[in-house]
Amino acid sequence: MTETDTAPPVGGDLRAGPRFRSPIRGPWLTAVLGVVLLVGLPVVAVTGLLDYVAYGAGQQIPAEVGLLRPPDFVFPLDPPWLFRLTQGVHVGLGLVLIPVVLAKLWSVLPALFASPPVRSAAHLLERLSLLLLVGSILFEIVTGVLNIQYDYVFGFSFYTAHYLGAWVFMAAFAVHVVLKLPSAARALRSRSLRTELRTPLSRTRPEEGGGDLVADRPAAPTVSRRGALAVVGGGSLLIGALTVGQTVEPLRPLAFLLPRGRVPDGPPGNDFPVNRTAAAAGIDPSAVDPGGWRLELTGGPAPVLLDRARLLAGGPELPLHTATLPLACVEGWSAVRTWTGVRLRDLAAVAGVAAPTAAIVTSFDPGGFGRAALPGARVLHPDSMLALHVEGHDLSLDHGFPARIITPSTPGVQCTKWVRAIDFRTT
Amino acid sequence: MMRFRRLYGAGPGHLLVLLAGFAVAGYAAQLLLDDPSALRILVWFVAVAVVHDLVLFPLYSAADRVVTTVSGRVRRARVPVVNHVRLPLMGAGLTLLVFLPGIIRQGEETHLAATGFDQQPYLGSWLLLVAVLAGVSALLYLLRWAHAAATGSR
């Protein structure tokens, strides 16, 4: 192809010519974007599955998933930031990859209109699998992006749809990788990345060879390949910069377009994100008034009632314990704070249960997350506690006053607020 | 084997891989059969692909063509202006797409219940972000132009 062939119609022709005229579209660019997604998307999928595991047996949503269940193991409690890491990577990397997914779809769109639309049975089936692939990745992105912004316009269960959609995606993605790996490898070898990164706009030429992706009558380039890759990377950086504040404290103001870029002003020590306010949970302030509130411990020979003064009194039986632990939500935000309270295992001993295998925590919150089952390992962990103070101050009502559960490496919704009772089980 | 290839259009491995993929996807889908919102989920699944391919893509391509055409008219400029218009537009479009619920205040009630905040600040913040992107791009253009004027065309 000579220089003259690629010259554009003068003045940018809007009327005629093929629909797809980008001079940089081609198998090489598609393959480069594909490699980024080949590395990134499995990480998003696996961390998503780990988040599902972290909810723990019996508390995973959706519950009925047949064979599509990751191995049931007790999510590790150590390091205490493990859940913070997996959910942060799942949401953060998922968002950062959006520009790459959009660029990848842009790069292959001519294939959608290829003619003839169906060349063989094999081609038809492969196109159907691509509908599943594109539908599922966009479905996962859209439901995830809406969920972290509390927009439930779709009107179905986010958990169910996002979880099952992920399996459709993983299946379609695996098929795509197996079928396309050979041609992607060939495309990657067709040009040198190092050379491309040194090629300015003035020397940018269309890719050689035909195929559905390379334009028949390419327009004059307005951006080099390295420029296009920089634009995609820049988009990812922009999204990353606007997201990282959800989880990295000093950068919190940077997440100014996301709900978790904002924290309540106070009271002192309570300046971290609230999930579900006391008003939304319908908490009656008189029910949690320290004058009348009693923590009920059951599971032992007889129920034990403790008031807040007793819990705060310390002593050999129920010493006060302080630990720095993250509060991390599956929606992609987290905050690390120093909590003070009494250990769950000490409470179990006071209740008369020597070796609990589980604990059921109930809250004054009548909603679905007003009850959580903690596996035995989580009850017995030396840092697992019923927290009364955060950063040396009383918990605010929105953060679960008079007492909330804090345990290492645990989804935030299981760090039950406004605790009313704990039932220690031994079976 | 040749006969299979002629009839199907690819080797048997191709068919096996696809069937395995469809089986897993189909298994995931059938778990929804008893779900009252199964149809809604299916509609959203197809709609996101259709809206991307047949609405979003033509829209941004058309917008890009307008930008390229209009900036092509100032071709004699020492520094091409096209990417200085394109990039802030792309940044604005991308952030609008990702942060749309807050910007258009959709889901205000659940947002308030979950966080204790309304969605009032997002639109203003987003507009400021767009202004900063456009401003930085314009500033860079001026710098490039000044550099070209000082060194280039004499």
C-alpha cells in the first residue's frame, strides 16, 4: 500500500466511504489491548469469587448456585487486611479496566458488521459466544458500577445477577481466549511494541494485511498507536485516581464523584464512611440508650446480661482490648481504625461457653444484615471483639452505638452494628 | 475429518470449546429460571450490548468525526488542535459514563440510606473536573503553540 492510497479525502469526508476508517485499528492494537485484559480480568473474577467465599458458608448471596460454587473454605482471618485487599482489588481494578474494555470493543467493532454476517456454522456459533462475552462483561461493569453508587434502577437482585453474570463471563472469556490465542499471538508478532513506542504520528501507517479490522480506505492518522495506547492508559489512570480515595485514607477527597469520597464530620473518631445509617435501619434511640441497653449472651447454662458500664470496666474476666483493624465493604471502600472493646472469646467464657464453634449476632436493625453468623475461628481470634470505642471515642449512633462487632478480614456487613445479643453455639 | 471441516467450517476442537462454554453459561442461566426477575436480567444483559454497539459507539464515533472535521479546518495552525479537543471530551465522556448515577442524582433514596449523604455535590464536582480537563488541555495547546512559534516556522 503506497502513501497515496492512504491519503484521506480532502476536508474530512462525512458523506461517503466505509464506516470504519481509523488508520490505527488492526489486529496488533486489538491484541495488545487483549493482553491487558487477559491479565486483568481474571484477577477481577478471582477476587470477586474470593469476596463471595468471604461471606462464609450459609451467608453467601445468592445461596442457590448449584455447581457454580467456589471451594468452601473459611476465608483467612490473617492477615487482617486480606478481605480489604480482595474487595479493593475487585472493585478498583474492575473500574480501572473500563477504558481498556471500551477500547477493545472499539477496536473490534468492524467485525460486528463484517460481510457476509455468517460464513459457516463455526462462525455463527463463535458470534453467539461473542454476544455472551460482550453482553456479560458490559453487564458486570454496569451492575457493579451502579451498585457501588447505590443506584438500583435495574430492579433485580444485584448479588444474584452479578454473580451468575460473572460465570457467563468466565465461560465466554475462556472460550474467547482459547479460540483467539493463536491469532492474537500472530498479531503481536506482526509488529514490535518497542518500535511502536518510538513511532510518532508522522510515521504512523495502517497495519499490513487485510482482515475485518483494517480499514479499506483509512483516514489520515490523527494519533499514533503509542498515542492511542497512552490515551487508554490515561483513561485508566483517571478512573484510578478518582477511585483510590475510597480505600486510601489521605487520598479520600480525590474520590469526589463516588459516595465513599465523603465521610461524616463527627463526632470525634467517627470520621469514616457509614454503611446504612441508624435512621435507615430504623434504630430507636431509646432502645440503645446506655441506661437501658443490656447485651444478652446466650448459649451457656443461663443467659447473661451485661450493661455498657460493665463492658467498659475491664478487669481480669473481661479485659478491654485494643486493635487496629480495617472496616472493609464489598462495595470497594475501606477505613482502618483503632477499636477498643471486649474480646468475643472472653464474652463466650463469661456466657459459660468454653469452646464456641459459632456465634450468632443479632442487632436492633430488623433488616437482612441485622443478623450475622460468625464461624468459630472468627469468634476465637484474639483481635475479634465487640467494639465500644473507635479512636478512643464512643461509637456514633450511625456507626453502631452502643456496640458493634469488629473482626479481622471480614466483610463489613458482618461487622454487625447496634448489637443486641450474641448466641454462642457449640455444634 | 475433512468432511466435518467442510460442513462445520472449523475443526472439532473449535466446536468442543464452544459447546463447553455454552454449557457453563447455560447452566448459570438456568439457575435463574425460578427467579421472578429472570426476564429483567435477560433484557439488561442483551440491552447493555445493544446499547453499546448501536447507540454509544455510533454516538461517540459521530462526535469524533465532527471534532476531527472541525479541527481539520484549522489545519494551517502550527500545532494540530484535534487531540486537544478530543482528550478533554473523552475524559468528560468517560467520567460521565462511570459516575452517571451521582451526576444525574439517580438512586438518591438508597444513596441517602446507605451513606447519610444526598447526591447534591456530584454534578458540580463533575463540571469542575471537566473544566479542569479542558483548561489543562488548552494551556498545553498554548504552550505547544508558543514553542512552535518560537522555534519552528522561521
